[in-house]
Amino acid sequence: MDSNDLITIDPQILGGAPVFRGTRVPVKTLFEYLENDYSVEEFLECFPSVSRDLVRQVLDRSEQGAEVSLNEVIS
């Protein structure tokens, strides 16, 4: 699945902030919740327009990106 299938960046939606596809929920909000010790379940309760599957895919994609970045630094 392509990142464009997960995230929308549109100047007409929240000034172009990356949002979960089909919503107006910024992706950074998920990471802010997690950084502040909230669970994915709590995030989903607060943002019911975001599906559990979409959250899982975004987290999987961010983990893959972190691994690539870390490998570049180590190499």
C-alpha cells in the first residue's frame, strides 16, 4: 500500500497538514497521543473517524521509515 493511500496532504484541509485519508485528523495527533502515554485505543475513542486498520498501517509505515533512516545513519 502506498503512503498516499494512508495520508492526505491538501492545502484545502487544515492548511496542508498531513491527515489520515478521508478525515480531518492530523497524523501528528496520533504521535502526540502516543508520546504522552495514551493508548491507540484512547486515540480511536477520541477520533472515531480514523479506523484501527488505518492507524496500524500508518504505524507500520513509520516503523519501516525509522528502520531505513537508522540503517542509513549506521552505514
